[in-house]
Amino acid sequence: MAEQRAKVRAGKRPAASGGASELVFLALGGLGEIGMNCYLYGTGPADKRQWLMVDIGITFPEGEFDPGVDVILPDLRFIEDDHVDLAGIVITHAHEDHFGALIELWPRLKVPVHATPFTAQLLKAKLAEGGNRVKIPIKEIPVSSTFKVGAFDLEFVAVAHSIPEPQALLIKTAEGKVLHTGDWKIEPTPYGSGTDTDAQRLTQIGLDGVDALICDSTNAMREGRSPSETEVAVSLAAEIKKCSGAVAVTIFSSNVARMQAISDAAKATGRTLVVAGRAMHRMIAVAMETGHLRPDFRYHDQDHFQHLAPEKALLLCTGSQGEQRAALARIADNEHPVIRLTPRDTVIFSSRTIPGNEKVVGRIQNRLVERGIQIITDADALVHVTGHPRRDELREMYGWVKPRIAIPMHGEARHLAANAALAKTCGVPQVMVVRNGDIVRLAPGDGAVIDEAPTGRLFRDGRLLVESTEGPVRDRRKLAQVGIAVVSLVLDTRGNIAADPDVVLDGIPETDTEGRDILDLVIDAVDGTLKSFPPKRRLDQERLEEAVRKTVRGTIDHAWGKRPIVKVMTATVEG
């Protein structure tokens, strides 16, 4: 495989591609990372393929590596090409890492979007919050049903996960069949409106024959089986019953079954459910509209919290991932407008910390503990369960589907490798570990990497989308490491110095190891450079500024041991 990929990157395609009609697979995100899921399936000959996009999600920045970035989106330049035929988009479920980039990137694609009723309604709610500036044609597809998008015959297959209506996707083309699992687990005792993975239908799909299985790898390193949502519901109620003061529970806002469990726990313990966080309110509204919360689900807005005795309050709030503007972060800093917690109270983290969010979640937990508030996490009790399959569940999936080819997806390199090794032990004839950008032939014949597509990341930076490899984010990374020096020069039209140079240092130490003022050292160096240029040579502004820039960088490097960003600006006045 490594040799074949090397040939592709050297511009040489393996034989057996030519003009033959093929079923191919390509990830623009989701292979080698958790999040930003965006997958493409193509059918037809290489020069005339039609494509289907499955999911279009976001991932989150990793703190100091992505300063100022709000979220990260996949780079769609390959499928944006005017010559590429995209038939449509199918969303497997409504988690942000699977559909969070849709609204921002859809104007670049302008094709119909297919989703189950819950996902469609949640998407419409998000569009409404944004003022419906984007008009996306959304086609609601019933769960566990068949439909057609262009040259693709499709079938939704019900699976279990931590959100309503998750679906695997069976894709049939003239060249072959592939099952894309989406996010899934096995849930023998679902809670609320949740469902189990449809083992009977998956077994029949396997009996009918499948060329490839593209399978979730998130928990491929963990042995055993994932616990059930019903077990978590029982454990949560028991933990809440032990608490004497107010109880706050933070969850992923999309986990509707967990919402129902917390509502039931409130009733069982004689508490009143209060909800804080816009995302939570939006999710509840859509879940009730689509029948995924029981009609007797009752709650109050956050303003009601202050009117309750602590032992009667059960708060459901956003912020499980340490989001700065979410309710829990403000509660931890004692800055929430209406909610105050005291040392008698308890916060339950009924969630898993997404990789990369450990520091911000840890900060909130530490802040709560410093204030004497008890915290309970999944290390203390069964208050959370994953929505992804562990190794025994993966073994069952491979046993049901019996694919000819297995390709792990949805995971970092270590997760993909673990899933691949497991697939081999399950007897899958061909297992391929590929990365974003690899175009993989799935059928006919053996799987092979036959080409490579451009991939990358887009940063949402305020209101803008910028490429990760260029622009302001790259500059901010350097600023965070070495600071900046700004020098202002004023010359007259003859090259004479019309005013003393002005220097500003930001993010740079004030003194060196000998106690000398670094600002004074820089000003002296600038003065020396100016004097070394006769007036006529100073009129070569570009050359003068470059000389000053090098002088300032060298002076600060000698004093500090780091080379900052240096900006030199020259103003010319009449003289």
C-alpha cells in the first residue's frame, strides 16, 4: 500500500484504472482525526464521475495551535471544481462533527441535502437562528428507508448512537455496494426514543454481498462493549438522589435520551428541572417537535433557578467541553447572571471530554473545586457512556456485514490502525488504512489507491473563512511565541530624519539578563542604522526598512534569545 501511494504521489496511477467505470471513496476529513467528517463516493469512469457527499462536519481548534480560531472546516476545493459532478449531500446524523459545516459551505456546492426528520428540523432551526440567509433545499428522508440521489441507490439503516435518528448508509451503484456506518454502537436497552442498531437488516445486507465497509473507529482501542444509556439513567438518578444541595448536570446538548433521563431523575427525586444554554433550548424544541422527548417533558428557563430551594433544583446546562461562553463556564467563574452555586452543591459532568479540550474542561473543574463545589465525572460513577462501538461490537459488525474490503474511518491514526488490525482478525479479506485525500477504488476488483485529491482545513476566524496554511492565523501562531516590535520612521522628501523614531514592543520582555532596558537597546540600534544611511540612500525606503528590520530583530535576539516579528513603517513629510 505504501508503494502504491508513493506511485500516486509521484504522478503515476496504478494500472487497471483507465477509462473503466468504478466505485471510489475519498475522505476530505475524518481520516486521521476525530471530527470534520466529510466523505465522498464516486461512480463512473475517472473522467466522468458523479459524486455523493456523506456528511460535512467541523472540528474544534487545539488552543495554542490555532489562536483565535472558532472552528475548523474541511477544504472542499476538489468537489468545488466546475468539472466535478456532485449529485447531493446525505447527512447521517445531526452532530456538529457531521453536519456543522453545512450552512457555511453549502453556497459553494448548491446541491440538495438529504436528512432524517430530526436532523432536517435541527438544520432548519439553525438556519432560522441565522436569519435564513442561506436557502438550503432540504429533503426529509424517513429513517430506515430507501431513496435515490443521482446515480446512487441509497438506504438508511438504523443504528444506535447518542442523538436521535442516527443512520448507517448503504450505497449501491452499477459497480458495487458499500456500507458507510456513520457513528454507531450496539444498544440493547435504549432509553427514551432511542433505538438499537438494526442487526437483522445488517445481517441481510451481508448475505446479499457488500464490497466495502467504511467503519467508525473511535473506540477501536477499547475492549468489551459500551454500557447502555439505560444503565447511565439509573446511575444518574442514584447520584442525584445522594446530593443535598443544588445539582447541575452538563451534557452534550444533542444527547436527547440523556435529557429525558435527567428529567425522569428530577421527578424521581422531587426536584424541578431548569435549563440553561441556547443550544440546549434549541435541541429540546426540535426533539419535542419530532417526538423524541415525551409529551410530559417539563422544564423551566434559567431565571427560575433563583426561586428554588437548592435541594429542589436540578440544572441542565451547556458547557461540557469547556466552551468559554457556555453556561457552565460562567457558573464556574461565578459570573452567570442568575445562577449561583455554593459549596453545598454538585456539578455532574455527564459527558466525555473531546480530545483537545482537556485543558479548558480541567480549568472549569478546578475552578468549581476551588470554590468548594463537588464534581462528579465518569471516573467517579457511571454518568456517561460513549456513542461509539468498542471491540466486541466491531467484531459483531464485521460478522454481520462480511465485507470484501474494510476501511476504518472516524479516528486518529492509532484508532484507524487498531480497527484495521481487528478487521483482519475477523477475516476481512482486504483491509486498507487510508488518509484524507486518497482516492480509493472499491469496485470492481481489489481495493486500491488510484489517485490523490487536494485536502486541507479552513478556519472560521470571526466572520471569515481562511485557509489554515496562510493568512492571519499563521501570523498569530508566531505572535504567540515571539511577540512583535513596531518601528515608525519619519523622513522628509530629501531623506533627512524629521522626527525621532518611535518603537513599540509587545509580548517582549522589558529587560535583558543584565537588567538593561530592551526598548532602549532597540532605539539605540535604530538610531545607529539611520545614521549609517546617508540622506540620499534613505530615500530607498524599501532598503532602509529592511535594514532597520534586521537590526531590530538581531538586537532583540541578542538580548532575549528570540527573534520577534518586526514591522517598520515610514512616513514622508515635506521638508
